[in-house]
Amino acid sequence: MMNIVFSYLLTQAPVAAESSASYSIALTTVLIVGFVAAAIIGSIAWYNSKRPVGWEDKERPDFVPDVDK
């Protein structure tokens, strides 16, 4: 009986290793694509952001450079 179990486990080991590798590649791809998407969306939001509530009419500090639009 143990011989049958060991032979089954030995035949299934390569399948488990292949599925683990494909899972790892898929997870890495999802993380990279998600990071790039978050960076792009965050950059767009940052460039289009306005001043916080209550600061709309305040003067810019001297150390902040003027940017031409």
C-alpha cells in the first residue's frame, strides 16, 4: 500500500512543480502590471490635483518654484 502512495506522489511531483511555477509567474505579472497602473494613475492624479481645502487663495511659499502651465 505504501508503495502505491509513494509511486503516486512521485508521478505527481512534476505536475505540482509546474503549477507552482506558473502560479508564481502569474502572480509576478499581476503585481508588476498593478504597480505600473498605480504609478501611472497616481501620477495623473498628482499632476491634476488642486490645493487642499482652505489653501486655494494662499500665496505659494518662496522655496516653491513657479511652474508655467
